[in-house]
Amino acid sequence: MKLRDIGEFGLIYKVTAPFMDELPEGWTGVGDDCAVIPTTPGRVQVVTTDMLVENTHFILANTTPEDLGYKALAVNLSDIAATGATPRSAFISLAIPTHVEVEWISRFYAGLHELATQSGTLLLGGDTTRSPGDLVISITIFGDMAAADVKLRSLARPGDLVCLSGTIGDSPAGLRLLLDGVYDDTNPDHRALARMHHRPRPHLEEGLWLASHPAIHGMMDVSDGIDSDLRRIMEQAKVGMEIHLDALPISPQLQRVCREQGWDAAHLAATGGEDYCLVCTIDAQAFPRISQDFSHHFGTLLKAIGRVTSQPETFSYTCNGAAVTLAGHGFDHFT
Amino acid sequence: MKLRDIGEFGLIYKVTAPFMDELPEGWTGVGDDCAVIPTTPGRVQVVTTDMLVENTHFILANTTPEDLGYKALAVNLSDIAATGATPRSAFISLAIPTHVEVEWISRFYAGLHELATQSGTLLLGGDTTRSPGDLVISITIFGDMAAADVKLRSLARPGDLVCLSGTIGDSPAGLRLLLDGVYDDTNPDHRALARMHHRPRPHLEEGLWLASHPAIHGMMDVSDGIDSDLRRIMEQAKVGMEIHLDALPISPQLQRVCREQGWDAAHLAATGGEDYCLVCTIDAQAFPRISQDFSHHFGTLLKAIGRVTSQPETFSYTCNGAAVTLAGHGFDHFT
């Protein structure tokens, strides 16, 4: 069987099933943003690891080394945010093609160090080795948190409202401007979208704040696009999803650029990926108070975009109250 | 500057220097087998991470998937052994070329799982992604131990005896038989050497035992060959080394194969690498008692092969009491 026939998520579950049965009570392994390891009473360590491969996740010609270092750390910190933890330390391994200059590597680490300092993450080590082919980056991050606050995808409940901690679609729009060759450096909207693609902000403060609320049940970060990511929550929590495309939070700059380029903003926002805000499911009764407090605290919206239903494997979209379908899905590395 | 001009170790120190100054008291980062993170009073967590790249560290045609999975975990467990810790959990990330079959991946995980079970290591997660080029494996392992028992390379002291927990040269001889095309599957010596190359045994029990002895100061695992590895101890501890080539522990099968193939056993043993036994430095007065206890406990020799000197940057070999030089060095991924 080829990988493209089973897909990334099918592969992970197939090969790791024998290990997952061995986990002690209170431990979480494969299948969520982070693994959860009990440490002292009431506290847990959370761990996440991600591998970024040249020409799959990034193209060297399209990024500065500083931006790539920054983003490589950001996407891992986003998983820490999605669990509600505080990042503590990171390990970075690189497989480096021989044509890459030492100067490039130093600038990569400078970008990484910038975000590490901002987020209070200590860089503790890693590995560097020669690659006969592509550049590969592997990052592992540890965080810690109160055991009672851990948010997992599996905790989403029917009736919960599905909410986003920020706008979506900016990052994929920035990438599309660059890939389509229509990026205009003199256009502030273009620059803003490209920056969201190159330097996504992990929602660490939002994750910590949201995790402290028991009425917030499931949480994950938006990495592959909500059309793909919410299906992960569905699988883990055995629930369904009903998402209102007209409720998706779209930034003013994305709206302007979509008009300018003739793009469908809702489609881009739902399927694009790499936005790295958080999506969480909240008890419907608690939502008004929590969203008000969120706005007071962060000055931004916690936007409800739909609800969790009790129909497993059923994902539906509406627009202005009518059922609609969305062509195409989020990103799967193997398909 | 090109990577080949600075080398793997030069690169690591150059790019990570800004981070290492930020570490709190009691933490250890880049530059040893494991990073050390204080947890509860008197205990530390140790972490190691390694990246293995196709055609740099392994050739798919020369290994079974089970052996590769086993070895990928073994080389990381060896770093845990070198610090004296007990392994607890592991994360595995794979960048997978599209031509690799799901069956291959399952067999890879089966080999990995075999050693994970043997060593009491829980597999907690990781990442899988598509690679447009080579197969890349990144593994991160956590262990824990008493803070007082942590063995670092920097702890070697002048006057210490340099000792090995096992024989060296078997693994590189096995590789050479395979690469030279002279491997004979009907020859038991060939099979033994090839097995040492494909399924190295991390010296976890030895590491734990050695770490409990305060008279043992510096410790690391033999991964690049002692000619290269002992220079790492020299750099970290600011000491010199005097190694007796005639004292290197060489297995009977390696002696026979070297006679058969016309190879220099001492050269292969000193420079070959991938043996994954431990090299430690022991207070000379305590050595007779410790080596006797070691033999009683493990039924194998803790072999003294030379001594630590007070002359930094001075590495010398002797053979039967006379100074000798050794052509060639251990392995550096960038040179």
C-alpha cells in the first residue's frame, strides 16, 4: 500500500496503535497537539514535535532564513498554545544540504532565537547533520501546566459552540500572493498577509487564558485549515460539526485582497491553513460571558463560527442559514 | 563560509552560543550527550535528540526496516546511557519519500517497538510528513535520574583512567564487510559483526551502574569512534588524552576477520564509530575495585585504555610504550 492511499493521519494511527495501548493512566500520546506526561501531583509536562521538510513545507527561495527560523519555532509553540501550556524549552535538529552557507544557518538561528526570547522558551540543544538532499528541520518543545487545565481535541461535546481566537485566511492568502507571482511589496495589505504567512504568531497567551476556563472543552490550533482540523476534533471526540461560512472571521486586508484578486475569502479561510490561531469548543451557556471577558482581556474577538453536533462523521457547512458544500479540503501531506 | 570549513561541531557551538549563556543554574544544554533539566529536588530530566538522514547515516538497500527502526532508537538510547539515566519516553518523526510503502513503515515501527519494550521506553508520539527527497528520522528521548549521578563529558579530570564498557571495532568492521562486498552470510564472524552494526546494544544497564559511582567522572558513548569522541571530552573538560592502542578491547571475531581481510584492527577500533559502548574516566585509585565489581556484575571487562592528562588539546597514542600516530580521524558529518 502506498502512503497516498492511506494518508498522513491514517498512517499515524496504523503504525502507532500498538504503543498507545501501553500508556499509563493520565498519559496522552499520539493523536493530539501535544503528548501529556504527569510529573508532580496536579502538574503535567506537555511535549510536541514537528518536522518541516524543504519543498514540502517551505521553499528556501521564498523565505529569509530569519523568517524560517521564526516560523519553525512558531508552529511548534502553536501546539503548546493549543493544549493551554506554557512553553519552557526547545530542541532543534537540522539536516543541512552542503550548499547551505554557515551565514544562512546563523541567520536561521537568529530568527528562532527572537521568538524563543519573546515566548520565554529556552533553546537547550539538538542535532545538526549533513543532508545529501533537502533541508529538514525537526523541533521538539516542552511546556508545563496544571493537569486539570489540559485541553484535548477529544474533550469537545455536542452542543458546544465552535470558536476561533483570531482571523483565518491571512496566511494562506499571503502564500498565494507569493506563489501566484502577484505579490506587490508596495501594497500594505499584501505585506500584512505575507507577514502573517512568514511570521505567524502562536496564540500562547490566548491558549493559557482559554485553558483556565472549565467551560472550554476541546481545543486545537488551526494548522491545516479548519476544514481539515475540525475533522480531527470530530474523530477524536466522536462528534459532528456544523460550521457557518458567513461567520468566519476575515480580516479587512484579506477582504480587500480577495476583492482585488477575485478570490473566495470564505473558501480560502476554511481550507487554507497555517493561520495558527486557536479553535476551541465552548459550553454554549458560558459563551457570552467568556467571549466578553476575552474581548476585554485581549482587545480582539473570540468568534463563534458554528457548533458541535452529536452526529459523528457528519461535517456540514451553512451560509446565511442554508446548507452549502465547499470544494476541496485542507492539507494532507500525503494526498 | 561553507559547512565543510567549519565542521559539525564548530557549527553547533557557533550558532548555539547565544542560547547557552541564558541557561539557569543546574541546567545543561548543547555540548553533551543529553541536556539536563532540573525537575523535583534532587532529580533531573535528561533529553537527547538525534537526526538520521538516508545516504548520510544509512542506506535503505543495506538494512531491513526492522533493523533501521531498532538502530534509530538504539543510538538515542545510547546517549541516555552515557548520562547514566533511565529512559522513559520517546518521540519519533519521519520524513517519508513517496516511494516508501506503508508495509515498510510498519516494519520500521515494529523494530523500534521491540527495543522500546526491551528498554522500558514508552513511544508517545511524533510527526510524519512527506519528503520529496530522502528518508529522515528524528528521535527525541527523555530519561530521568538523580541529579548527583549525572555524568558529563566536562567532568573528566587529569589522572583519571580512560575505560571502555565493551569491545570496539565490531560495528565498523560489519559495515566495511557489507560496503566492500565481501560479506559472507555463511561466516559466523561476519554475521556477528554485521549484527553489531545493524542492532547495536545501548549500554543502559552499564550506564546506570557506572553513574552510581562518584569515582567515575566523565562519560560519553562511542558513536563517532574514540579518536573523535575522546576529543569531545578533551574540549569540554580542557584536558588531554593518552591512549594505548595495544590496550583497545578487540573481540575475537574482529581479530579473526582483520587477519582474514588484512585490516588493521586497532585503527578500525579507534576510528570506526557506531560501537555504542560507553567510554568513561575513572579516578585511578578507585579503578581496581570498580573494574572488579563491574566484571562480577556484568560478566564483561571494564577495560582501561589510557589516561586523562593535564595538557589541553594534546591527544597522543602509544603502542607497547612507544608513541605512535594514527592515520585518519573519526567521523565528522560535514568534512
